[in-house]
Amino acid sequence: MDETRWLSQREQEAWVRFAAVLELLPSALDTQLNKDTGLTHFEYFCLSVLSETSGRKLLTSELAARTNASLPRLSRVLTKLESREFITRAPCTSDRRATEVTLTDSGWDKVVASAPGHVAEVRRLVIDTLEPEEIDQLANISAKLLTRLDPDQRMLASSPLYRRR
């Protein structure tokens, strides 16, 4: 059995701080979006991903991959978004086994109305806290972590196509 490679003091400090960010940031984003728009961050993320696609439509499996969600989690969120008439779901015309998710005009309006507050909060919590070179470092560190966390490049952020558009 291999001996455990314990974290050094410096590594432990980095890990504990990073773990705290992982815990606190989603809640902070949820709080702002929920207060201002009635959406969770994941609901907003789903609508946002759809808003950036051709025809504002994706197969459920593609949306799950781009949002890094399990199909059951995505299905629950899509049910909520559909009840609020932000999306529609229909069988795919080219593959009846698949379901297409389409952003409605109301969903588009919700994304457009939600984006400014969300971007302001992302700026306040992350971007404006960092120096320009630290933003590049954050992008590079995140890309490296994604090579381990998403080796199949299922998420758009992991794709080489997403790099510095």
C-alpha cells in the first residue's frame, strides 16, 4: 500500500481556503439571484446556456453535459422552469428517444433581466477582487483543474473552443 502524501502546511492552507470558496460562492450567487430574480444560480445557468445556443435549444443530454448536471437533477430543474414557462420540452424531431429543451421568449426575457445583477455580483465577489494578472492565473488554474475534473470535456468551460474567445 502506498504511503499517504499528506499536505504540507502551505498546501493545507491553500486547500482549506479553496474549499471555503467552493462552499461560499454558490450560496452567495444563489442569494443574489433568488432575491433579485427568483432564480437559483443553477436555474439561471441552465437558461443562460440555452440563451447562448443556436435556436436557443439543446437536447437534454447536451444541456446536462454543459451544466455538469445529472439527468435527474436537470429534470427537476427543467420541470420548475417549464412550469414558469421559461422553457419548453418536446421530443426531438430527428431522434424520438431524445428530448429538446427550448428557451421561450419569456425565458429569454428572464435571462436578459437577470444577467446585469448576476454579472455585477460576479464582479463584486470575484473579478473586481483580483488584479488583471490574477484573473489570467485564475483562468489557467481553473483550466488545469478541469483537465482532471472533466477529462472528456463535457462542460463547455473545459473545451478548447471556450478559451479566450
